Amino acid sequence: MGNINEFDEAIKVVAEDFSYLSLDLPGHGKTQVLGSDEYYKIQPTAQAIINLLDELKIDKCYLIGYSMGGRLALYLTLHFPERFIKVVLESASPGLATEAERLERIRRDAQIARKLSRSIIQTDFATFLSNWYNQPIFGYIKNHPEYDRMIESRLQNNPHELDKSLRLMGTGCQPSLWEKLQENKIPLLLLVGEYDKKFISINTEMAQLCEFCQLKIISNAGHNIHFKNTLVFVENIKDFFYAAS
């Protein structure tokens, strides 16, 4: 539900050490899909990012992704491993392992997408976001002093575009990456918040499957670690990037 400003506070801390490139995913922020709805899907989105790196003459780089962006980052890592040095996945997953799970998730995401598409006026969208952040995976995010500012940023998104993103790049729509994860040789840092029990379970299984995965559970945070506990989030990233492989 975020946009290109999602990591602004974290970037302020690391900007002296790293150059960076932030991207709005299809359906988010200012990114516009000019072709068919197929371009909202994970495969063409990943290829578009590789094309952008080629255009910018970036042969290899570090990669960070959060939630949906984390799933995309893992897809990029496993399909274009030669392009990435190390990768940080915050509250991400390799998708769903079985067809039955994917179909059920598509059904559930379609229900959420319909609610989004009905958010014609901003007050409807604000209500949707308030309900969204009531989910247990987000822990006590509503107690954060900057929560209202975060919601204001979220309200800059177009609900109809988010609807398309959820329906076409939701967890149920992407191919399972569980088997391919076992072949991974790129160092991965898996970050999950202590209140996000669902993703602790998923990422624990990921770390058990892949010897190049390092799992860190961050205290006083839920699904949105970089917002709830920015300094600890950044410290873990810098330690990981600077550590010898």
C-alpha cells in the first residue's frame, strides 16, 4: 500500500554510505502501466526492473524489498542472480506452495480488491486503510507517533490501481518460489518483526531450506519493520552489507 517514499527515513540514515534507487511498483505511487494489465504481474515487472538496471548501466547491486516488494525482490534474486550482490527481504515470502493455497488466496485477495475498488472517495479509502492496519501482523503500528503521517502518504495512492496490483501481483498469482529457493546462492537477510507471527513461521522455514538465508527477528516491530523500528532496521542492513560473504 506504500509508494516511493516508503523508505525515506531509512534512506536518510544510509545515504552517506550508499547510492540508492527507489521504485514505485505497478499500481503504486506515480508508476503508470501504459500497456495491458499483464504488466502488473510479477514476471513482466521483474523484467522491467532488469531493463531499467541495464539502461542505467548498473551491472550488480544490493536489493531491498518489503512485503509485496520483498516477494518481487526474491523473484528477481532467483531468476537474475548474476545481478545482485546481497538481498534484504523484509516481511516477505516465496509465495504459496500448492495450487489449492494459491486459488484460495486469489479468492481472498479478490474480496479485498473489491473493497479497494469501491473506495471512490478518500474517506472510504481511509477507512479501508484503518481496517487494513488492524491486522495482527502489524502489531501496535497504530501507536506509532508517525502513524497519521504514514496514512496520509498511503492516501496518495489510487485505490483502483492498488486493486489491479493486488489482483495481478498478489501472493496467489505469483509462481511458488519454494523449490527454487533451495538452489539460491545469493546471501539473503530475512527480517521479520516479533509481532508478525505468520511471517516468523514462513521465514523460519525459508531459512531452514536455504543455507544462504540469515534470519533476524526484530524486537518491537510487526510487519512494517522499517517504519516501526527504523534505526534497528538500518543497522541490520548495514551490518549485513558490510559483512564478508
